[in-house]
Amino acid sequence: SAVISQKPSRDICQRGTSLTIQCQVDSQVTMMFWYRQQPGQSLTLIATANQGSEATYESGFVIDKFPISRPNLTFSTLTVSNMSPEDSSIYLCSASGTSSSYEQYFGPGTRLTVT
Amino acid sequence: KQEVTQIPAALSVPEGENLVLNCSFTDSAIYNLQWFRQDPGKGLTSLLLIQSSQREQTSGRLNASLDKSSGRSTLYIAASQPGDSATYLCAVRFVQGGSEKLVFGKGTKLTVNP
């Protein structure tokens, strides 16, 4: 199994600012993902973080708003740019191994409140 | 487009009762199905993973089944306890547009009353 940590665990930010969330996995993984969970909702995939190349974004999410880095096989960052109150959510980092049969693991999440 | 539906949205039971949570998905071409637990304000804990070739998986008081052809999975919880109170999420892993994705249902919020 993989243990995933995220920093910060929570933050309160002013609109118009940006926040970068860090995700660290305790072992090398092939795939890393970023999800958003809005209040009372389920998880929505934002993007797949690709090591050494640009992230793959889902419909409705764009790189200018959610730039993602993945410099190696254990670390990724998600930046929420030019924030508005609608960005208030829990952001979760996730990772899985080299096979489609592998389990997917999740970090504890970052609770973001934009005022 | 893959859609995952969970029924019921909420369930309240007395302690000790056996219960079943339901999950359905629209596209049967999945790699696997995973059940998670989420406690309020927390991340997700993986409970069970069922590969597409498997029919069921068991862990302690939990048993998950998969009928891929009909697009259904169930999570059976035996002898429920107050500590089982949480939101249970079902997710399916499949390929779309050349990339693998995990798509979630909206969850079932379970309350076990002492």
C-alpha cells in the first residue's frame, strides 16, 4: 500500500490569491491524480499528474486555473489560482501503482476556504 | 460516459443489524471496482478492491460482490457497529480517451445507532 501526505491540511485564503498544495507518497507510483470534493458532493477528478510532462485535465478544468507539477515519481503539487469562493472545497491527492489491478490510495485532503 | 450510482443515499440502522449498500455503473468495461469509507472531514480509506474477473472480496465483516455484466456491486456489512458510521463510496476504474480514470458514486451515508 501507499501512504500519502498532503500539506497544508487546511487553509483560509482571500479571493484573487493562489494556493499550492503539496502531495508526497512514501513509495514510487506510476499514476498520481488530483480530485476535488465540493461540500456535500462526491469526488470529481481534476487531472492526472504525469511525471515529466504536462498534466491531463478533465473536462471543465484548465491548466491556467489548476497548474500541476510532478517532478518525480513520489511528489506532485496542485495550485489553485486566482481563487474565488466557488473554489472552496476539499482537494485530494491520489496515487496508484503500475497496473490497472492496483488499488488507488488517497491522501487526507486539503480543506480550502476562500473568503 | 461512465456513471456510478449509489442507493440508498442515506441509511440508518440499529447496532447489530446486517446491511447492504448498492452500487451500479453504466459501462461494464471496467478494470476494477473499489469501495471506500470516508469519515467526516477526512480522506478516503480503501475497504475492498474487486478485479473485473472476480465475483467477490471479503475483509472481516465486509463482503463486496461484483456482477460486471449487469453493472452492479454490493457491499455487505455484517453485525454493524456504531464505528461503522461513515459515508461509503463506490468507484470504478476504466479507460476513457486513452487514460485510466476512477469515477465515484455520490456515496451512501450510513448511521449505526447504539
